[in-house]
Amino acid sequence: MEKQDIVVAGAGLTGLRFGYHYNKNIPIIEKENKTGGLVRTIVFNGCKFDLAPNLFHLRIPYLCSLVFYILMLKGTFNSLQA
């Protein structure tokens, strides 16, 4: 493994945004098997539930498109396909 001076701990919205703006090749370490942090969708008994939707009320169009792009890039929304 290559030595890194800086890594991002956590692939939530903050970690993904920092990595995107600081250096797109920075290692991002996440303990879960999906990115997105508290913003996620789970399936229970065939129904989809959004967790922490209050964190996702973005009023700035640039931030909304950036979050969507980064999460799509990292594969978070793969489970949302109907």
C-alpha cells in the first residue's frame, strides 16, 4: 500500500465533498459498504425508506447537483433503481 499524507475518514456528504474539491484522487475510507453517510435509502418489507432526509434539503442548485453527482459517482444510488 502506498503511503498517504492525507486521507478522508468517512464517505458521507462532508467527506465526499472535501475529497472532490481538495483532490479527486484522495483516498476516502468508509466503514460501511456504501457511501452517503447518514443519507441513505433502506428497503424493509419491500418498502423504501429514506433515512435522514432533513440533511438533504439543499437550497443551492450547485450543491444539490454536486451531491447528486458525487453520490452517483460513488455508487450510493445504485440501490434506488426500481
